[in-house]
Amino acid sequence: MLTVENLTKRFGANTAVDRASFTVERPMMIGIIGRSGAGKSTFLRMMNRLTDATEGKLVFEGRDVLQLKGSEKRLWQSDCAMIFQQFNLVPRMDVVSNVLHGTLARRGTLATMFNLYPREDIHRAIDILERLGIAAHAAKRAEALSGGQQQRVAIARALMQDPKVVLADEPIASLDPMNAQLVMDDLRRIHDEDGRMVIANLHTLDTARRYCDRVIGMRAGRIVFDGTPAQLTTGVARDIYGAGADFSENATSTEIRDPVATAVIRAAEVAV
Ligand SMILES: Nc1ncnc2c1ncn2[C@@H]1O[C@H](COP(=O)(O)OP(=O)(O)OP(=O)(O)O)[C@@H](O)[C@H]1O
Ligand SMILES: [Mg+2]
């Protein structure tokens, strides 16, 4: 389904992603972990064609993604929706319009300029908001919503594209534990119920373990681990994060169910 072969991105002398290779046979929920600067975001950005790869190949269902140009590239970007840590909504625009923006790739410029959306698209947007439990906020400005609600609007916008793949770059890094859990539950449902592939960069080990079928560990641009959550032992995690013998899982772990512990861990992370 997805084949990544020697995917490489260099910024000058710095190699952000270094000959990354892996294959995915069926839609899965995949977590990518690794310390800051490991190349996680750069990988997602290459996959979505937000940035060009220096070398390598990425084939999705027979599509040679890195070679796509013009309308084919835009079609791919609509099949491969992206969710960001900072939500990237239009703050002053209402929630439904933000969600309808997900149809932008396949709409004409004029219709977009005048905010003209087909009635069936509006209905679909509302249905998606309902599915995510935030339809009551449909008419509010995006900026009036909590972070967790805004991230769910971003997920709704992604779903509006009816994507085959959902890429999420640290989707819960700015959220409190409760909202983090809701957003991860939504991403998991999108995978389970719709059969979409989800690839999420995650900054916490336990989130990757709890929600993903497969975890890819990156270190200095290389894939140094590719396996199941069960195979992701403390020793392996220590390797991925390049930590010493004093490595504690908590140092990279946000305990979703326990806000106090999370606050303590966050404080510890800041101190490091
Ligand atoms: N636009 C850019 N120009 C130059 N260097 C870049 C650019 N984007 C990323 N890099 C470099 O590439 C490397 C990988 O960065 P990337 O953002 O992919 O890491 P990351 O794993 O997502 O880290 P984080 O957990 O902090 O988000 C880093 O050394 C970074 O400085
Ligand atoms: Mg990143």
C-alpha cells in the first residue's frame, strides 16, 4: 500500500531524513517517535509534498508520490490530509467554514473567494462535526473554542477531504491530558471505522504504545526502530531517544489519565 525507499532530505550539510525505508501493507495507525530534530516533521512534510525530498521514493497505491505535479499533486494532497500541533484554523472564521475549507483542493477559485459551498457539502460538514461531538459549536468563530475543540475542527476539516491517509504532526502536543485523549480517540476511530491510514508524530511513548498498531522510531534522520508497541521496550526506547542508562520512560511520557503527573512530567521536560 505504501512503500518508502531511501527517502532523504538534506538542508545544506544537515541530513534531516537519512535514507528512510519501510513498507506498509494495509491501513494502520502508525506512530513516529524520536527526540526533537530526529526528522519526524520533515518526513510527514515530504509525504504530503509540503517539502521536496532530496532523494528517494515514496509510492502509495501505485502512485509515485514524489513525481506528482500540478493537479495530480493537489489531488494527492487532498488524499493525504495533514493535522498540525497548532491546528492551523482561520481563527476569525466560523467552524463550519473552516471545515468546508477542506474541500478547497477540488473547488474553483471564484466559488472559494465568495464562500459559495454546495448545500451537500455544508450538510456533510455538519455531519462530520456531529460525529466528532462538536456540532453545537458549528456557528462559532474557531478562536472561541478550546484547544481540544479546535483540534477536532481541524480533524473535521481533514475528514472533509475524505482522505486515504491522515498525517498528524504532534496533534496533542498543545493539549491538556483530557483533550489529548479525546483527540487520540478520534484519530483511532478514523482509522478503525473508516479504514484510513493514520501516521502521527507523537512526543510521548505511552501515547504511541496505547494507540498505535506500529511504531517507527527515528534518531538523527534514520529509522532505528520499526515494530509493534510490545516490541518497544524501555531498552529500545532508550536507544531511540539516545538517552543514557538513567533514562526514565516518564521523561518522554505524558500520562494521559493523570493531569497532576503530566504537569510534573511537563515541568521536568522543560527543566531538561
Ligand atoms: N526548513 C528547514 N531548513 C533547515 N533545516 C531544517 C528545516 N526544517 C527542519 N530542519 C532541520 O532538520 C532536522 C529535522 O527537523 P524536524 O523538524 O523534522 O525534526 P522533528 O523530529 O520533527 O523535531 P521536533 O520533535 O522538535 O518537532 C533538524 O535538524 C532541523 O533543524
Ligand atoms: Mg516536528
